[in-house]
Amino acid sequence: NRILYLLAMAYQVLYRKYRPRDFSEVAGQDHVVTVIRRQVENGRVAHAYLFSGPRGIGKTTVARLIAKAVNCANAASGSANKSIPCNVCESCLVFNSGQALNLIEIDAASNRGIDEIRELREAVRFAPVSGGKKVYIIDEVHQLTKEAFNALLKTLEEPPEHAIFILATTELDKVPQTIISRTQHFDFRRPRQEIITNRLMNIAEKE
């Protein structure tokens, strides 16, 4: 029984085990990753992004990589031969452990009202931990109420320098144009079957 318990404790589901740790590992979204990586290298990351597309194609993963990259000690000096984020500095290690205080994820499906967005607006004024940037990821943002969208709009219009907002949605048509116009929009696409097959074969070989 003890052996079975230890095996169960050691097991990690594959999607967590093989979640991309830097931009080079993201599959099938080169049109997004190439632009964002260049922005990170040049220190010109936008204050707000909107990621749209079907479920399970990397929107939240890329959002987390942005958060890790803008807090990475070595990302700005990256090159084609270096991973971005670096995954070796103290900040990256904290992000990899899932304990980063500068990353705040909000599920709009269960936090869709104006009160939750007002709390966000109050919290965003506080400076990030150990410098860097505070990154707010709002998943399924289309589920916010009209009043919540209006409150969020005010924050997007005058964001503090230390904050970045990344909104993700599977239903772009439900996001108000006023919100879309204040963000840099990327449309994520379903990867080609060839890309998925190669990724699965690579994971199978490692396992």
C-alpha cells in the first residue's frame, strides 16, 4: 500500500508535466509567439492583451509565459540561442513552482460581477512583489456582466505602469468593442494535425 501511495504522489498528469516552460515550446501558435517574444526582448510589452480562440489551444499557457517573461531577470537580454523566459533565475523558479505572487488568475465564469472587478481595481494599485510586473489573467472574460465590463474598461484606459492585463475568451463576439479596442488582440488557431502528432510522439518517447 505504501508503494502504491508513493507512486500516486509522484504521478503528474501529462498536461501539467509537459506544459511549455518557455515560448520555444509552444506548439502551433507561431504567429502569436513570434510577436510576443520580440516584444519581451525589446521591452515593449503591451499593457493589455486579448486572446481569443477555441478551448485547449494555449491561450492561458501563453498568458502565463508572458507573466513569467516580464518578471524574468534575463528575458530582456534574450537571443535566438536563449530560452525566454530563462527558467534559471529566482523569479522563473518561483513561477515554475506555482507560487508567483505577481501572477493573479481570475475565472470570469465565477467572478463575473462588478464587485469582483472593483476589488481588482483596488488591488492593482499596489506595487508588485520584488519589482517586475503584476499580471492579471482573466479567463472566459466574455462572461463578465455589462457593469463589470464598464468597470474593467476604466482600468484598461488608465492602467498603472506595473500592471499587465491578459483577457482570454472562447466567444469573442460577446466581448464589447470598447474592451477590444483597448487591447492587443491575438487570435489563436487550432494546430495542424501534423503539429499535434509530432508533439504526441515526442511526449510518448520521453515517457
